[in-house]
Amino acid sequence: MRAHPIAPPSDLLDRCGLRADECTGGTLRVTSPIDGSELARLHETPLAELPGLLDRAQAAFKIWREVPAPARGELVRLWADELRAARNDIGALITLEVGKIVEEGRGEVQEGIDICEFALGLSRQLYGRTIVSERPGHRIVEQYHPLGPVAVITAFNFPSAVFAWNAALALVCGDPVIFKPSEKAPLSGLATFKALQRAVARFGERAPDGLAQIVIGGAAHGEALVDSRAVALVSATGSTRMGRAVGPRVAARFGRRILELGGNNAMIVTPAADLDLALRAILFSAVGTAGQRCTSLRRLIVHRSVKQALLDRLLPAWASLQIGDPRAADTRVGPLIDRAAGQAMQQAITEAQAQGGRLLTGGEPMLAERFPTACYMRPAIVEMPAQTEVVQRETFAPLLYLMDYEQLDDAIALHNAVPQGLSSCIFSNDLREVERFIGASGSDCGMANVNIGPSGAEIGGAFGGEKETGGDRESGSDAWKQYMRRSTSTINHSRELPLAQGIRFD
Ligand code: UN1
């Protein structure tokens, strides 16, 4: 095996700033999906400590909101520095803890660096508007003010970047952060958090105590954050099932939320597609991260006239994918996060077959002898006669459903006929088809790409989706506005008091 140079686990934890005493003797056992070996036993945050932690976040808010935003930007600049210095180590830890190939582990940390730099620029651009008033001698001005503590609850599949997306924006917006990483991948989250702590230390006294805090634990910890009035915004990434529980609870206390939930992302390949380009996009987005991105390609909707030509390219490329230890340089598909994920994939394939599907390739467990407690699966393609129940569900694994179409209208209708609405794409060099797809009656997803797969978004755009994906946006564009409260001021600089709408009240 040609291997990337990755340090052994204990060295790596140390290099990521995780102390031996933090990583041993606790109740949260963290294992590597590569071979099932134990990486750490973390100490869970006692639930009794949460009220104090939330009080500290609120106290920190009172101080941090007064620090000018461009000065707050300096903190994320330092965080970017720390992440850059630790990029390969945290990337390697992501590989060990989540099973991503080395390239993707590093890429995830790069995503954190990118969002810090975006947030730094943003720290001088938290623009409100000036609005002309209908009254003489009046002016209306809009300002964005810090909101309050932000709880960031993340999933295992992006244990570093999704925290960074949220925390970098929250911090420049004037909000303290409380991070609860997934219990399936707390080490990479902790390493990313430690990099932030180092940045906070370098930032010095203007950073209040409690500006950035971490909570290690499971569902009960998450629920305590979700229910606390001290948390102004809950940003939660995970399954639709999780979002269904979190959304109403935050709403019940009139809190704010950002939900980033399931996706069931599709690609439409039209007769005007560049099939070689489509092939490369299909491979990366369907089997990259072993199909465990919320943006992974799950449905391939191909025009009948090009279906065979596409399959002639896809099936051999699929068969040549290297599946195995993600530390090996030629591996493209690492393990699934756990055996339950592999069982869910097999279950979905069985259901798809019962619903008329034909398994074209893959779907079988691999490397069971070498790694008996891990879960490696050969990525699967199932050809479906229709978009049956199983196709409408998100299965978090390298499982691609293939369907075909005759008319673009039908393809778009099929595309939109799922409960989720995260990411989507069309492969076509026909301007009319492309504009139709990205227009008002086209894809109903939060992201609609052209000649590029549904996964692997840059941080500069708003990230998120509609319908059961949650309806919210994070990362780039103006997603920062959700981390701030808007205040509208009407300012009267005249000597009169005219009322709006011309009302007289003399
Ligand atoms: C996720 O899977 O939760 O667009 C986030 C992408 C990545 C982020 C995925 N930039 O695939």
C-alpha cells in the first residue's frame, strides 16, 4: 500500500493539541472506522455543568458584542492561521476518525480556512441599508447587531468544516459559540476547536472568557442546548429525523434555528451533455466520502438516448474504484462510519430490488477478513423502473439510483418529486435546458448546479436546501444575517412630527 505519511494515532492527537488525559479514561469511546481500533475515551461534559457554561456564554456576549466587528475579524484571521498550520494533522485525524481519504480530510480543513477568510472580509462588510423616508426630515437606517450565543450541533461527516462555517460567522457577528460535535466524530471537532482556542489565546484580553466553548456528549447534551433560552440560535446539521425533533423545540421558545438536514441530490444528464465530464462528476459526488456527504449524488436521471453511452463509461470506471484503507494514496472510497450504515445500505438495496430495481453493480461488503469490525462496501448502482419509496429516502451510503427520461419536463418533475431539497445539477451544453433547470420552474433545491456535481460546494455561496432539508442557509453569501439581529431606526431630524401614512392626530 502506497501510503500517505500519517502519524500514528497517539502522536496525531498530541499534534492536534489533544492532551493524553483528555483522551483517556472517559466514557465516550471513539473508534476508527478504518479498523475499529480505539482512538480515545473522551470525558463527557457533565450535564450539571451546562447551566454554568451557558451563563458564561451570555456573560461573554455582553463583552464581545461591544468589540468592533473588524477587531472581531482579527480573531478569525488567527484561527485561519492555526488551521493552516494544523491542516495536515487535523486532516489526518479526520481520516482516522471518519474514514475520509487523505485528500478529502485535508480539503475539509481547507474549507474551514476558507470560511475564516471569508468571515474576515465580512467583518468589515456587515452592511445595513439606508432607506429613504416618506416624511420630510426623516431617514430610515437598518443596522445588524450581534444576536447572542450560538449553539453549533454537527454531524459526523463534516466534523471540522461545519463547525468552522458556523463559528467563524458567529464570531465576527459578535456571538459566542458553544459547539457540540457528533459523538461519532468528536476528536476532529475537538482538534478544530483547540485551534480556535489557540487563536483566542493569541487574540488576548479582548476575548472574554466563555467566548468559545465545547460540550462533549450525546443527545441529552444536544437537547439541553436546544431548549435553553440562553442560546439565541441553534445551528444543527444532521438527519431530517433530528431536525424534526429540534425545529419545533427551538420554535416553542421562539429561538432561531438553522437546520441543515437530509439531501436526496440528483443529476439530470441530457442528450446535450458532455458525457466525459458527467462521468467524472458522477464518480466524485456519488462515491466520494463513501457517499456520506449531505450533498452526495443519490439519483441519476439520464435521457434514454444517452443512457447506454453513459453506462458504457460509468460501469468500467466504477469497477476500477479503489476501495479500502483511506490512508492509501490510491484509495478513492474508504469505510462507512459504522456497520449500521452498511446494513442500511444493504437494506435499501434489498428494498429497491423488491420495488423493481435491478442491481447493476456493487452493494457487497468488502475486506471483512482484514477489518472484521469495520464496514467497507462496494459502491452500488441500482437501475429503477420508477422513483419508488426507497429512492425517495436518503440512504447515507455510496448507493446510486439510475432512472431515465424522455422529456426534460418529466425529468424535472421526477427530480423534484422527493421530500428533500438540498443540491442538484444538470449536465447539458444546451442553454435552453440549463436555464430551464436553474429557473423558477426548474430544480426546487437550494443549490442547482450546471455541468458540475451536486457535492463539493465552495464556501462563498449560501449552503442549504428547501423542504425537508430545513429551508435555511449557512456559509457564504448573506447567510451571516441569520447570526445577527436587524434593527430598523427611523430618525427624525426635523422640527415637525409628521405621522406615516399621512395620519393626522392633532
Ligand atoms: C455536509 O455534507 O454536511 O458541498 C456538508 C459539500 C461540502 C459540504 C458538505 N462543501 O459537499
